[in-house]
Amino acid sequence: MAHYDGPNAKEFDCDGGTSPSDLFKVWGVEGAIAAAVDGNPVDLGTMLTRGGSILPIFPEMPEGLEILRHSASHLMAQAILRLYPGARFGVGPSIKDGFYYDVLFPSPISEDDLPVIESEMKKISGEKLRVERVDMTSAEALEKFKDDRFKTELITDIGAERVSLYGQGEFWDLCRGPHVPDTGCVKHFKLLSLAGAYWRGDEHNVMLTRIYGTAFADRQSLDDYLKRIDEAKKRDHRKLGRELDLYSFQPEGPGFPFFHPKGMTLMNTLVDFWRHEHVRRGYSEVRTPIILERDLWVRSGHMDHYRENMYFTEIDERPFVIKPMNCPGGIMIYKTSVRSYREMPMRVAELGTVHRHERSGVLHGLMRVRCFTQDDAHIYCTEDQIGDEVKGVMELNKHVYDMFGFKFSVELSTKPESSMGDPALWNLAESRLQQALDETGTPYRINPGDGAFYGPKIDYHLEDSIGRTWQCGTIQLDFQLPEKFDMTYVGGDGAEHRPVMIHRTILGSLERFIGILVEHYAGAFPYWLSPVQVRVIQVKQEFAPYAIEVENDLKRMGVRTERDSRDEKLGRKIRDAQMDKVPYMLVIGARESNDRTVSVRSRSEGELGSKTTDELKSILAAEFSPI
């Protein structure tokens, strides 16, 4: 758990024998499930040996929810142990929005068994079993867990002299905590699903059953979350992609999505918008090879920091890499000429196809794939241009996200443990990104240690229409690769200088962003983005000549139009158009053919009545388009 402190922390004096629970009782603090002592979360029963600052942690706080959910995973494990005495347990952490536990069951279970486990959890919660922490030597812990190969492996790998265990009733687990004071604190929970998970994420290890659940501080929050989950299922981009005939996933290409004609129309429209905005802002577009020599990736540092995510091949007995990123290729283009300060800033964009090795267990529709198109750009600039260029990218990001109705939050990710280059340059890069955020008044939080291996970054988290967040755009400030590749430009003084490199994406991955859009709009895309904007519905075959005339007229106008000429009842055709989420439906029957009109139905406004083709064109021309 992260270090935690706050403005309401209270100072206390202590010579020993006092716990946070004791202090809170004296101060009249009720409802806390843990405490932050000098910023570090601890159990309420922890004995304090010296004075310091203390803050109560309540279950509705982010830190409290993390503790509550971790305790819920222990509650679930105890329920499983009671129901399946031969079960053995892997790990059971809290995660975003919930928790899970990896379990080796004596015999397979299904989702039909989850209500039974949940019922036992409620029973244990009602028992209000005290949760206690015990510290012991690793040897003692190994003896306690001698019949549990997973816990003994973890204890051995930790390699510490002492470890901590948490117990509640008959259930004990290896854990660093903290936890709630008793099982009665975990009241509002729900088991959601199960999946397979290899022990410690290694496909060579035994497959465990991972049970996912969630827990909240109150019933209303749980109910609201479950409603969002239900809505998310209805919006699942894999389901809607199949129903709307946008893309598919085939066993012959795991992690490699297949885009159908309507899906490509959607992608190309998105790309047209992307290009339009980049041309307006002075970007040039390039294309670099998908396969490049291995030595290039050694030089860039990717072989040292990213090898496990890369694919390799051989050509003419020379080792090559299928690129996981576009940066080195862009640098090769930069180095084809002697560059001048007059060219700075150089804004170079690339819709680059990249391949990254992802384990089969984490693949998920368009959200986690092995091949995708990055809406990349690299800005080469002088050091004194950094601020303006970063701000320019920030403005572009906001413009694009506003276009789709996304709210967003921002975080500054700093130097990771696995990084390369001069620490002084890292400090400079972090300070320049922070300066740009401060000068634009952009709210942000610090995400320590999550920067790229070559530089710190600003990450954008989009909030969709049902409140979920997705990390998409990033702005990375890089002093390292220009050093690695000896990149230079000739300054106004006639001497060579080192450029600064800004890496950035806005959409992140076109495939993933399309998946996000499908779920954000529930497949009902705005008019300008819809693969099919108008469907002409002819009531009978005898009205086909006029229906074809209307269809062709709209196509000449640039409207993406299709005609339903099936021998089906009118009601069925209209329902199908609604299910396909087409923005406009034009019904053509006897009256429309005779009067040379169309009966217009809008997806959002319902029946608009009979319109002449000129009136229809005015309606469509008034539809917003950013391109």
C-alpha cells in the first residue's frame, strides 16, 4: 500500500503500550478500520512505541477501500476453506474496484458455485471474528504452512528472517496487511466471476481458479457499482463488435483482431480526423518499417528494458526485431540529414503498426492485443522549446478528448527503477513536465516510478460515459535516446547541439481506442463517426428504382449510405436498423415514390415525418463533423 498522509493528521505522544484504537477511543473517533501512522497504514491494534502523527482511515476512503477489499479476499478464502477443505491458496490482493484470490480447488467449480461461497462469506462476516496479526520467523511460518506448497514457495522466495501472518478464526494467511479489525467490517460485497490463472503468472506452472469480487463501504455504493457492471456487460465491445459487424477475433490469430468493412470505415474516419488535426498543428507524417535490425534495438535500450515483449526473426542469417515501438525508426529518418535549429521544432507523426508479445491469459478483445496501430508522434526541439511543445500537445489532447465527450485526469509518472541515463537529465525532464502542468493550471497527481525507461511522462486517463477510466494519451520527455543515437542539430552559433525528443500518443492504440468508443457510445456512434450514417429502407421491391436514386444521391453527397432491399416486413427492417444503431432511417413506399419524398426517422429524435430530398440534405448537412 502507498505511503499515506493528510492535512488532518494529528500529533500524539506515546511511550509504548498504546494502539491507534486506544487513541481514537479517547478522541471520540468512530468507524475507522485502520490508521496511518507517520504516513504508513497500520492495523488499529498495532502497538505504538513512539510519538508521531496519526490519521484515521475510514472504509469509504481510497486507502480504506483497499484495506476493506484485501480483507474481503481473506473472507472469501476462509469461506472457500470451510466449503472445500482441500483447497490451497495462491495470492489474494485487492485490485482496482475489487479483489481476487487464486485457488487450487480439490475439484473444478463453476460460476454457479459463487452464490454458495458468497453465502458462507456473509455467515463469517456475521460471526465478527477478530482479525489478528502475528509476526514469526520464516522457519516457523514454513512449519505452519508445511502442507501448502504455494505459501512455502512464497516464504522461501521472500527470503526474510521474519514474516507476518493474519488470522481470523481457523483461517491463517501469509500477508503484510493491514486488515480490518474483525470480519464484521466486511459487509457489502459481491463475487463477480472466475477465470483461469497460472500460478505466479507462469504458463509452465499449475493453473489455478481466480475468483473476482468487489466490496464497498456501504450498500448503495455496491449497488451502484453492480449497475455499472451490468451496463458494462451490455456495452462489451466484443459483443457489440460482432453484432454491428465491425471486427472479429479468430482462433487462427489470437491477439490479432480482424477488421471488417464497417470496422475499417470507423477506423478510417477516426484516422481522417486525426490527420486533419495534425495538419492544422504543423505535423508531417512518416512511415517506418515494421522489421528492423536487432542492433538498432540494442542501441536504443529496448533489448535491455523491453526484451520480453518483443518478437524476433532472422533475415539472411542476420537477427531482426518486429518493432514494438516506432521511436528508433523515427530517429533513423531524423539522422538522414544535417538538421538546423531553423527546422526546430520538427513535429513528425506516424500511424505505426507495432507488435508486442502478450501472454494469452491477458488478451482481451481490442483492449489487449499483440498487434496494434499507435498514433505516434515525435517532436524534436531545442531545450528552450520544451514548454511550448508540451503545452501544444496538451491542448491537442484536450481538443480530441472533448470531441468524444471524455472527461480526463492527468498524472505525472516519474523515474522507474529500471531506467537508463544521467539522473540529472531525469530531474531536468521531470521538472520541465511539472512546469508545463503548473503553468497551464492542469490538476494532476504524481505517479512515482511509472515513467518510461528513457524518460518521465504525463499520462491521460479518460472517463467514459459509465464512469470507467482508461489510460490513453501520453507525453514523454526524453533526453536519453538523442544521446544514445548521437542526434544533433546545428545551432545559431554554428556548433552542434543535442535535440530533445518528445514522444506522444493521443489515442494510444487505434484498436483499443475503437474498443473504448464502442463501449462509451454503446455502439451508437455520433453521426460523423458512424460506419453507416443513413439506411434507405424500401417497403417493397417495386419501389427499388426511387430507393436506389435516393441512395446514390446521398452517396454523391458523401453520406455513408446503404439500402435494405430484403424481402422482409417493414417493422422488421426498422427494428434491424435500430439494432444496428444507424443514425437515420429513410422509409420509401408508394407515397414517397409518388411524391418523391422520404419518411425520415432519427435514432435520437424518432419520427421526423415526410421530407423532400432537399430538406433531408439540409438536415444531414447540419449534422456536426470535425473533419
